[in-house]
Amino acid sequence: DLVTSMALAATYGFGIAFAAVVLFVWQTAIYLCAQYVSPFLTDALMTELSIVGGILIFSSGLAILGIKETKSLNLLPALFVPVLWFVGLALFT
């Protein structure tokens, strides 16, 4: 990503080089958060998240193809439902 940003900086100007720094910090933060969250991600939770993610991708595909107008951005909070469900199970069982 850093090499791509530098190539874009050579083409589009020096401001893209600053975007490379922001991108590096952002991706590092995601990596570090993933290390701390990984012990809590069970196979069952990942399966449920994959199902919800698949439905979101499917609805986006329908909108792109013009078959059914869906607002996939409004459906993004559905990704929290499996997480809240499994947190609730862990707390109350």
C-alpha cells in the first residue's frame, strides 16, 4: 500500500504521500485491535458474522444490478446483532 501511495504521489502530487501515512496508521490500528479481539472470536460467532455479511453483499449486488433498490448502509448495524447475542449468552450462562 505504501508503494502504491508513493506512485500516486509521483503522479498526483505530494498530498498523496500524507495519505500513505494515514493509511499506515489506520491499518496498524486495525492489526493491533485484531490481536486483542481474536481470543473472543469463536467459530460460531464467525459463522454468524459471515452469514450477515453474505446477506449484505447480496443486497448490494441486487442494488448494483438494478434488480432491487436496497440501502445496504442502513443494514450495517445488523453486524452487531450476532456479537451482542454471543456476549449476552456468555454473560447469562
